[in-house]
Amino acid sequence: MVGALLLSLFLFLGGLPDTALSSQAQERSVQQLETGELKHDLSYYSVQACGIGEVLARSGSTTTVSDILEAWQRSPGHAWVLAQDYDRVGVGIVRDPDGTTFWTVVLVRDC
């Protein structure tokens, strides 16, 4: 299931999937699950870039990728981040036993 979620996000975002970024995004999702907080922190990512963006979400067990993408598009700040030009995309998704899901997308524009 997570593979299909990742593919849908990569196709929507249009950047090239990046294994290292996805690993860092996954770690961020786990961190958010453990703390229960959604908090942007671009310094978390160890990447050389001319531009970096991050979008986060917390959702219930029945939320789909489409639901998350629509919510991000309705949010002016998230929509702005997603509309920028990026070269690489990393995605992390983690779900706790109760079904709460933490989503992290990190987007990078190379120099």
C-alpha cells in the first residue's frame, strides 16, 4: 500500500524520486509520530540545494492520497510550496497502530 501511495505522490509532484530524500522524509514522519507534532524544520535535511520545500500532514486511517493532495492544494501556503520548480522529491509516510498517518514530502531544487 505504501508503494502505491508513494507512486501517486511522485506522479503528482512531478519531481524525480530520490531515495536519500525519501529516507530523510521517512525519518521525519517517524519523528512526528513519536512527538505527535507537525512542525516544519528545513534544517533537518542534509542536502545541497538552491531551494528546498517541505509539506506535512497528519490524517486518519481512512484518508487517501487524493484527500491529502486536495487538502494541500486548498491551503495557500502548501499550494505555493508545491507549485515551485523542483528537481527531486522525497516522501515519507508512517502510520501508528490506531491508523493516524503522518505524511512528509521534501522537495529540492538543485543548483
